[in-house]
Amino acid sequence: MSDLQHRVVLHAYVTEKSMDEMERLNKLEFAVDRRASRAEIKRAIERLYQCRVAKVNTKIVRAGKIATVTFTKDFSAEDIGSRAGVF
């Protein structure tokens, strides 16, 4: 089952803007499979990082599909980012 989550969530997507959003808005960005839906992305993030996701926004860029994930107030994006390999 965890193999499926790793196919949906490819890796953390780190930019200067995403680092600012992580600190101010409790958000992280992930590169995800282009075919993944928002519900699949939410489920995969919650299972991989044992957290609660409040909202998922997606965008298609030249590099693929990027998901901006907003976490609930109970979970810190900085802690999850350290587990995801952002730092």
C-alpha cells in the first residue's frame, strides 16, 4: 500500500515561494503524478507523513503536476517538511 503513495507523491518541490508559504501559511508543495486526483494526493500525504491535510490545490507546470498542500493547525509544515527532506 505504501508503494502506491510513493507513486502519487514523487518528491517535495522547494522554491523560495514555497519556503515562505511553509513558514507563514503552513503549506508545502509536492511534485505529484500527473494523473493523481486531489483526493488521492490528500490520502497519500496523510498516510506518508501521519498528518491531517486541510486543503489541496494543484497546478500543471512544464515539469509536471505540483500540489500545494495546506495542513491543519495541529500539524506544522516545517516538521513535515523536515521529514519530507526539504531541509
